[in-house]
Amino acid sequence: MRVVIVEDESRARRLMVRLLKLVDDTIILAGEAANAQEGIELISAMYPDVAFVDIKMPGMSGIEMIERLQGKNLKTQYYIISGCDEFSYAQKAIELGIKGYILKPVSFENISEVVQKAYRSLEGRSLSKENMAKIREMEIRKIVDRDSIESPLVKSAIAYVCDNISIPCSLNDTAVRLNVSPDYLSRLFHKEVQMTFMQFVRMVKIDYTCVLLKKTDMKVYEIALAAGFRQDKYYCHVFKELMGVTPNQYRKQSKGEGYE
């Protein structure tokens, strides 16, 4: 996720940068701006996924800046940084489609909440959540017939993978969620599904991204995030290992083909 910070106070900008890196060290800082005019120029040039914008800045306000950028047809999501006495801006923020706000003083907790919200929103940019869920279910059914699985535990593990495809999914985390030991889950899963748990996870995630590559205009790094890969380079490595081509090559090969 590429991020821009528009904030006139240098200390506040530095704090935002530190907190963002603490929340997710894969976030890319595309730039910083000290006023609204710099913000317009930066966002127009960098096309960030997310912009954190202070409402009150010298000269042009953050709301006015966002309003001017609306006509550029950018896909940037805006989150405003607001003080307690600035909620008079709330109605205008809603009209502009601003995704949310961060209340000053900025803390790790509210930055973390906003980052997770941004990731979820980016995942659904090109397909609705309902369509995403249908695709996940379809891809898992292509890999394994759930009706042939006898163990309730294995069925629960498969459901966990399906429901959490947008986050990293490890054997240990899944075992903790299901209140069993990783070794036991690993043995039982391999017996029932005829592949290791992590082989299954990788296949589900990569098959899911194949559909997104064919059916959406999402960028490769956005697709990687949607499937729980926090680094697009690693996603591309796994994709090529399983599919024999890069995601972009797969997308080019798939142009003009229907999907059933």
C-alpha cells in the first residue's frame, strides 16, 4: 500500500511515519507534503492508494484540497486527521467520500485501525465483497471437494482459510484458532486432503489471484494484498513457482478468454 501524508506540522508527520511503519513495515511512503498545494501536486504525481490529510493547514484546508482533487478521477482513499473541535467538517467529508478520520493526538491504536480499514477497502475496489466471497468458494471447491472431507476439524481449517484469504495464514495460527496442536492438524489435514496445509493455502491464494488477474483491473500489488501477501515480490515468486509464468504474463495470456 502506497501512502502520502499531508500535514503542516513536521513533528506530526514524523510521528505518522513512525506509527505507520510500526503497524505495517511493508507500507510504502510515497511522499510527504507540508501544505495543501504541495499535497495536490504530490498526490497528482504519485497516485497513492491512501492519503492522510490534516484538516486545518495554513491557506487551503485539507477538505478544500481533497475537493480540488476530486475532479482528477484518482483512486486515492482519503483519511482526515482531525482535532476534537473540527467535527463541523464531518458533513463535507461525507459528501467527498472520505473513508474515515484519525483523531488527534494520533496513536498506534487508531493508526492500526485505519490501516486495516484501508486494506479491506483496497481489496474490494474492483469487485464487491459478495463476488469476492463467491470466487473464494469456487476456487476452494476446484482444489478439494468439501463433501469428501470427513473430519470436522479439517472442514473448520478449510473454512478458516476461505474466510481469511486476505491475511497471512500459517499452520500455527490456524491450529491456535481451532484449539489443537499444529502437529495434529498437520497430520490429519494431509491424510484427508492429500496435501500439506501450507500447500493447500498457497494453492487457494494463487488460484484466487488468477481470477482477480482475469476479471479485474487491479494492480498486481493490490491483488497480492487481497490474497494476504504483504510483499508483492514474494507473491510474484510464489505465483511463478506454481503457475510457471509471472502474474503479468498470466494476465496477458488470459486476455480475451472467458471465465467460468
